[in-house]
Amino acid sequence: MIKNFMQELRTQRWDDHRYYHHSRINQSLHFVSAASFLFAYVMLFIDPMVSALVGWLVSMTSRQAGHFFFEPKGYDHVNHATHEHKEEIKVGYNLQRKVVLMVIWALSPLVLYVDPTLFGMFAPWETTADFMRQVAKIWLAIGIGGLLFRTIHLFFIRDVETGLVWMTKIVTDPFSDLKLYYKAPIALMKGELIDPGLEKHVKHA
């Protein structure tokens, strides 16, 4: 079972890379995201609120900006797939699901501003620092909730192993992204906008 799990993890990670990370800008933003996520991981044990703020304001925004604004959305000649097909078969959060998640994240501070107690769950905030720390708690809950929701969802629409593998992939992505994309900023500075190595790797995969 462990062997199958690791093979599925490698497959999900490879599919994610070859389908959704052609742009060197996207790859570079993923490198920035990965580095800041690792910092957030450390801060999770020191100050979870700082971890949540860094995770959402730096890690998630840079990561998703790469997908939304820079990743090509035309026909994928390397993998012979349309953008629509890739969105349909996406194991995790495709762009439509990401929009929903990001809207929830972006609007959550407004709920706290309108109701400082958040339906009685918090003591009313008094200072800006209090407000930001309470927002951070909400964002931490949204992050964990988003991970668990899609994992459990995959249990039903795929199978338990797929869900657990995807959750493992998401949690460990910062480590693999550093390894995969550390050369992307240098390639980008040389004027390389699309990763030329993907076609070679796909042909030999």
C-alpha cells in the first residue's frame, strides 16, 4: 500500500507540473510561494497567526496569481489537451474552485468588520492589531477547512487513497516546488517565458 501511495503521489505531482506550470513567471511565483510557505510552516509552531498572514498574503496570493494571470490557457500542444479538459480532470482545486476559495478568503475580513464578535465566537476587537490577529484566525481556519473539504470530497468522487495522496501533495508542495522551480527566476531573467524542458520530459515520460 505504501508503494502504491508513493507512486500515486509521484503521478499527481508530475501531472500538476506538466499540465499547469508551463510559464516561467508562474514557476518563479511558485518558488517565492514555496519559500514563504516554509517560513509559514516554521511560524506555525511559534505564532500561528503570523503563519496564517504570511501563508495567505504572500504564499497563496503569489501562487494563485501565477495560475490566474500568467499560465497559458490555450491549447496545450505539449500534452495534447485543451484548457477545458485540464480543468475538468484537475484532482485538486481548478480555477473555478480557486475563485470560490479566494472570494471566501477575501470577503472574510468584511464579516469580522461588520460583526466584531463573528457571531459570538470572538471578543470584540478594539485595535487594528486585534483585528488582524482575529482575521488571521479566520484565514487559518479557511486554509485548514479548504484542505480538508477537498480531501473528503475526493473520498466520495474518487477514492480515499486519491484524497489522502492529494492532501499529502498539497502539504509537501513547498518542498518539491523549491526543487522544481529554483532555476525558474534565472531563466525568466534571461527572457525565457515558457519552460522548454516540458516537451522533452513529456515525450520521454
